[in-house]
Amino acid sequence: MNRPHTKLEKLALLAGAAIMLQAVPTLHAQEVVQPLPPEEIGDLNAALQRLARNPRDVAAMVDAGEASLAVGDTDAAVGFFTQAEEISPQNPRIMLGLARASVRARDPLKAIGLFNAAEQAGASMKGVGLDRGLAYDLVGDAASAQAEYRKALAEGEDDETRRRLSLSLAIAGDRKGFEEVLNPLVARGDSASYRTRAFGLAILGDEDEAVAITDAVMPREMSARMEPYLRYMKRLTPAQQASAGNLGVFPRAAQIGRDTPQVAQYREQNGLLRSPDARLAPQGEPLGRRADATSQRRRPDRGRSVAAQDEPAGTGSNELPEAVQREVARAERRQASDPLRRSDPVPVVVRRIEPKETPPVSVEPQPTAVAAASSQPEQQAPPEPTGVAVTELPPSEAAPTRVAVATPAVEPGFDLAKLPSASAPSAQVPAPPEPSEEEQQEAASVAEAFAAFANPAPRPASASNGGVDITRIKPPREVEKADPPPPPKPVHPSRHWVQVATGRDVKALGFDWRRLSRKAPDVLGKLEPHVTPWGEANRLLAGPYASREEARKAMNSLKELGIESFTYVSPEGQEIRSID
């Protein structure tokens, strides 16, 4: 039975219909929209299309390299710039691209050289202050880095440039400048500026405040992992502080506080102090009297007799008897030819005696002593000579009628019986008749020169009082060490490829490969498809090829078939897997 609707019921129906109408557009408003790729990806694809039409297009290579830097693919950028450099070596734009890529690859010294070369070649340096300043910071040249950052800020305000400038000021110890540059970003709530502030305070020595900042803005677990790094920032070199604060690269424990040899050489050549206390190093010549080459020495020279130095005029040694002169010379010649001599000669005193009281002994005078004596003027000898002539001889003990020269201590392996009998301390024998000069010279020059090299006689068993028989000692033999095994080959070595496509879906890339291999069976038919990550996408690679030339040949063959591609060199360690 139908009954008329009341006014209240009609209003309820209208309200329900309105609610249903409002729900319809709400469903459409929740559609998921796939985000568009970055603008740099479009620039890279456009440059690749130009390269497909003309593989020697230098401008397209440079554009592709700059687009690769913009998307964070430093390896691809280096590849594009290197190919362009082979075609146009002196192109300043290529130099700038390689310089920026070198900064991203953490090679600041190469980057600085390329920046300077590009500037000298007339390149416009606008827009490179951010990277050039970082290159200077990575070698510890904070003053040059700050100048580049300020040039970049003069061209246009940029948050990243301001953060790097503030950190460079902290490295230089300028806390006031550090806070003035960074505070506007902190007040604006820039999240990246909190990280810069934490590192800057740690560098300035305020580790507790730096740790408090990380505790406030980071999860507890992550801030706990950051704390030891912040507390070590003060111990790093300026170059290491810049690397840790800007790039997040911390040195190994053994390298903390030690620059690489290349960076240390750069800092030394450019007059940069290695540490704040380097000014305390002593400078200039040492204090005190400086030894003069012409000043008289207190200690006589070796090989020069004391008589030749200190003997006053009038007491010259030219009055020594000829027999004593020969004895002295013979002793010194024996000393010079003695292989057992281990120490400097000890000066001894030789009395000047009359020829009639001294039996002739065969000795050759010391050259320096004789030269000094012969240079003195001749004088009459006094009736009773009391002068004393001093010369250098080996340790000896003087007998009443002759000079006895003591031989050095004999080491094991030499026969005491073979040594001259004059070495006996208490032996007194009558002087032998004077031999002729020819016999003296022959004995001194031949027999005595080789006497020490005679084969030792067998040692008696009873003569081993504290001695060591070296014939029973077996010297250690060097054991030839086996060559170390060659280092294992890397799992993913550097190889040459040809990139034919990119995409996120690996299965879709497999479909692309089958389509391309059907179009170019001679080039791709015998190869397997490979993929490797590339930012948020993947590279589809053909290869590997044995050399760069083979990869270029394959790229040119694909170009003739209308397939766009370019060569790619995978760095060592980068995982590249095949598509199943």
C-alpha cells in the first residue's frame, strides 16, 4: 500500500542522494599517477638519439656526459667525455666536464688541473664554482675553496653552495663565519643544514653539541652509529674533514690524521700548513758557534801524525835515526795491510836515540810524518837529544832496544803461530843484524802484506779456553720462498659492452632483446642479454666484447640497421647479470 511521503522523509532522501553524488568524484580523485622521469633523463635520451644519427657528434657526447652527471651516473659521464676528448682534445667544454666528473670520482688533484687548463683555454667558468670549490676543499685548500663558493653564490643563491661554504669555514676554524652562513638555512628548517651543522660543530671541537643534533633529528640507532665518527672529526686533516662532511667518506683507522702523499705534496708546494702546530717547527740555522772549515781542530786527523801538527819549529823529526824511521814505516805498513784491524791506531811515544845505540830495524816511515819532518829546516842535533817525536802506531810495548808493535786481537780461525813474534808482551830477544834494503822492501811489501791471509793451522783441543770453533757452526742458509699465489680474479671485472636499451622492468627488457636480436641477428644473435642497475632503471647490454674497438664495431653495425646504441665500460666490481 502506497502512502504519501512526509516532508521529513523527502529531506532524508535528498540528503542521501547528495552524499552518493559526493562519493563519486572522491573515487576518481584517488587515482595513482606515475611520476614523470627527471628532466635530465629526457636530455640524456635526446643526446643519445643525436649520437645514434652521428656517432662523432662531440656536442652530443658532451650533452650526454653532463646529463649523466645530473642523474648521478659518474661512470657514464666519464665515458662520454673521454670519447669526446679523443675527437677534440683541446675542447675547453670537455675539460670542464672531465673536471666535474673527477670531483665526483674523488680525484680532486686531477680536477684542479683540468679546471685550470679549461680556464686558460678560455672556457666560461660560470656555474662551476660548486664543484671547483669542493675540489679545493678535498685537498685542504680552504681559502681557495671559499673563494669559489662565494663566486658561485654571487651568480645565484643556492642552498648546497651555502652549506659547503659554511663547512669550509668550519674547517678553517672560523666559527663565526660558519654560523652566519648556515643559520639562514637552519632557521628555514632545511633538513640538510642540520647535518652540515653537526659536522661543522664536530670539526670545531664541540662534539657534544654535534651528537645532540644527530640525536634530535635522526633515529636513535642511526645517531648512535654516527656518534664515533663525529667525535673523531677533530683528529682528521682538513682534506679528510671535507671528504667526510661533504661526501660522507671517512678515512680508514690507519689513515686518520694522515694525508695521502699526493695531497701532502700539493699542500707543501702551495705553502699550506699541515697542522696548526706546524709553526712551532724550528726554523733557520741552529744557535751556537758554527764549525768553520778553516778552524783548527782539537782532534788530529786520521793518518796524520801529531808531530806534524803540534810540534814546534826547531824540534823537527828530521833528526830521527834512519833505522827508527824505517821501523816506524814498516809498522805502519803492516798496520795498513792488516785485515784484522778494527779500531783507530793509538798514538805511542818513540824515544829519539842515537844510531850507535839502536840496532837497525827494517821499518818504512809514515808518508805524512816524513813529509812533515822533511819540511822543517835542518839544525844541528844537540849533544844529548831530549826531544820527543810522536807518531801514530798500532798498540805496542817498547822493548829496551827496539820498537815492538802490538798486533790487534786475533779472532777465531787464525793461527797465533803465524803472527809476528813481536806481539809477545814480555819477550826480549837480541836484535838481529840489519838486513839489506831490498830484503826489507820485499819482506814488507809481499810477505807481511799476505801473512794474515795464510791458512790457519789446526787448533789443539786444549786451546779452547773460552774460544768458539767456527768450523762447527752451521750458518743459516737462505730458503727460497715460493712465489705467492696470484691474486684471484675479480668476480665482476671491467669489460666492454654495447648498451642497446634502458628500462625498469627486466622482463620487458628481455622482450626488447628478442625484438632487437631478430632485427640484427648477425650482431646480437650469438650474444646473451645482460642487465645492470642504472639509477632507478637498468641498462640492457650486449657483450661482453674483448676490446673497445670490437664494441665500437658492433655499435656501428647496429647503427646501420637503425638500432640506437653506444659503448659502455663497466667498472671493476659492478655486478652484471644475464637475463634468464
